[in-house]
Amino acid sequence: MPIIGHKNIKTVVSLALINNADEILLSKRPKNKHLAGFWEFPGGKVEPGEMPESALIREIKEELDININNKCIAPLSFSEFDYKEFQLLLLLYVCRRWVGEPKSMENNEIIWVKPNMLRKYKMPPADDALIYCIQDLF
């Protein structure tokens, strides 16, 4: 049977960056992007031919100007969401050790949030679906 209305699948990596106070870093989506003003876990698109962990290391350096590496990140969960234009596969990693002080390189707001407060922030559906997984870590 032919597939009708086949959509592109976008693979995106995201990070639950956890500090010593057991807070998670959230980033506000810029005004010029899809779902502007929503809060999300930092990360970004996996480029064609790129491994997800390499994409995460690159994206976190570009967005937050910190260095993470394969030894300090671990896959936690994933979610899928069907947007009108594309199908999203969101891979969530967790990290508690990094080098540098997180700062926004894209002039968007970043905040540290306690896990039990995550639901107070408006998040895209794919990020929102991962909150329970993160809360289960604590």
C-alpha cells in the first residue's frame, strides 16, 4: 500500500542539563523561530550523516558556550510529535558535568528550574512529553 501524505522526519537532540542544586536549564525559543516564546530543553537539529551525540555536543557549544562530551551525557528518553509540516523525533539526553558557565549565545532567555516546577513553563508538545522522565530522576 502506498504511503499518502508522507512527511519529513526531523531528528532533534535535547539536553536536560542538571546543576549541583538539582535544577534543569531551560531556554526560551527566539522570536523568529517556530513556537517562539515557548521554553525548551536546549539542543537542535541532527544534520544529515551526523550522529546524535555529536550533534548534541555541537549544538550545546553553539547555544550555551559550554563543553560537554560523550562520557558525561547519557540518553534518557525520546518523544515524537506530528506537526503539520513535519514529524519530529526528539531525543533527550542528561548531563551533570560540563566545562564553562552556560550563557545564551542566541540572545534568548535561559533559566534554571527545579524539576517539580517544569510544568509551570509553556513548552512545545515534544518537550512537555519528557517532563515525567526528568522528574523520575529525582
